[in-house]
Amino acid sequence: MGHPFLLTPAVTLIVGWRTFGGPQALRAVLTIVLACLAPASIYIGRKVQRREWSDLDVSARKDRPHLFTLGLILLALTVAVLIVTRQPPVFARGCAGAMLLIAAAWFCNRWLKPSMHTGFVLLTAGALWRSDLPLALALAGLAAAVGWSRLVLARHTVPDVVVGALLAVLAVAVVF
């Protein structure tokens, strides 16, 4: 559940439904999925299938800049679609937060491999901090669990998880 490609549409739908109603929430989720998450998923899947990347989490640090470039391009496209279709600005702000998190992780990728799983869950929690504190706290707890799982699965080191979390806090402070 902590995977960004699953968590993002789920939380967008829940919060969007509560805030704007069903039709607007569905429209936002479809925009995000079709403009960003589905193309990224297909791309990652093909890279893994061709054995160019080792796994769906893009665990090799050398492969991450390529993924970060793709993510930034698709998120910029998503923001443009959200604006052109006159969707509530909060959805574009969420994408901007994701872009900042990715850009910061890309910079840090020289020295370590920031946990994007942890970062994205915490980014989502931080984005909801003022509007839905109980959900934000639940997501912060999930971020801690996701960070722990990344350590147990040996996908990351403690510094990777901590930096992923700190980058999310930075993105929240700047965007929200």
C-alpha cells in the first residue's frame, strides 16, 4: 500500500471526494493516472522486462536519474493538463510537491539512494496536515512503516530512509 503509484491515486480519490465531490475527484484521479502514473508504470515495466532495470522499484542508483527525468516530464505534463482542464489547484500543487521531491532526490542520488517510497508517503501526509489531521497522522505512521520495510527488505540503508523523509518534509514546507 505504501507504493507511490498506489497510494497517490487512493488518497487523491478519498480527499478529493470529501472536498470536491465524486465527479471532480474521479476526474483528478483519472488525469493523474492517465497522464503520469500509467505511462511511468508501462515504461518501468518494459525496462524491467528487457532486463535493462533490475526491478520495478528501480533499485539501482545508476538507473534512477533516467526515472527521475521521466517523472519530472510526466508530472509537468500532468500539471499542464490539470490547469488546462481547470481542475482545483490543490491537485497541481500535489504534483509540484512530487516534482520538488524528485528533483531533490535526484540531487542527493550522487551520494545515496533516497527512499522515494518513504518520501512519497510522507509528502502525502504533509500535504494533508492542515486539512485532514487524522488521515495525515495515519499516513505519517504508514511512512514510518514503509521506511522500516525498506530497511527490512534491504532496499535502503538508514541514511537513505532518513534522507527520503527529510526531502519530503522540505517539499511540504515549500509547496504546502
